Amino acid sequence: QTIVVGHAVHNDLMALKMVHYNVIDTAMLYKYVNPNDGTPSLKNLAKGVLGKEMPNVHDSVNDARVALECATNYVVLDGKVTPVEKVYTRSRATRGEDSANVLLVHRLPTSTLSEHISEMFLAYTAIKPKKVPDIVFSGSFGKCNVEFTSRGHAELAYATLNGEEREDKGGKKQKRVSLKGGGYVCVRKMKKN
């Protein structure tokens, strides 16, 4: 039977309503130095096991690759792995408690730089983002979470953007914003209204 490799795979299997017994779950292979810290996150495994930084934006392809590398490392070391330090904790914005000041910009062409996103918001809304992290690319497009100084700034930036507003599959509002050189990007609110 096929072996499924991943991190916290039980979540994925439940979402798919799938039962599978041949699973290598990196969340179960590694432990934190302090056992009270719970199950190691994939971001902490990437840093502690592989010495790699994970992007701040979710990328399922990258997550799968990192989980496979961590599983391979476990096999190569014959299960004799050292506990991982908890370097990263989930921020409030990641948990959705403080994401009202963040807009997701996605469907970004591969030539896009973080500076281009700042310039787009300044040109189209006259509002400068507080932080535009590195763009995470997967295939032909990229995405990133753009942080504004406050919820009001994020809401005003979104409201000021010209573009057709639609709901995505999860019911969150997003706008299709035309680009000067042709094409478009999508700007999405992080919470349902």
C-alpha cells in the first residue's frame, strides 16, 4: 500500500474523510527539548532538523517537501534524532486573533517583488503597508500576507481598491485588482464579514 508522508497528517486525512494506515507523520517522529511544549511545528522542524527557514505564507508543496526531508533524516539517523528547540511560536495573526489588519494578496506573477506590492497599495489607495513579507511562489503565481498599521488602515485600503468584489470558496471577500501592465491580482480579507 502507498505510504503517506506529511506533518500532522491526521488533520489532512480527516479533512479528506479518508482512512489510511501506512502513514509517516513527522509530528510524531520528533519531540521538543521541553516536552511540555507539545508537538513540534513543521516550521520548528525545518529550522531545527534541516536548518531551513519556512515562509510565513502557507505553501502546501513546500510543506510536503520539508516533511519528506524530515522523515528521510529520521530514517537515515535510524530514529536516533535529538529533540528540537521551540524557536517559533504561532503569532496572534497566524491564529486569526489579530488578522483584521492583514490582507492576503495572491495570484501574483512570478516577476513580482515585495516592493511592487507596497507601491501598488500606495498608488491605488494612498495607504502604505506596515510590512510586506517575501512572496511565496508555487507554480506560476505567488502570495503574501500584507500587514497594515491598524484594522482601519487595512479596511480602508481594501475599500479604496478598484475591483470587482466576490466571495472566495470559504466565504471571505476579495477583489480582483487590474494591473497596469495587464492581468490582475486578488486582494482578500482575512476574516469573513
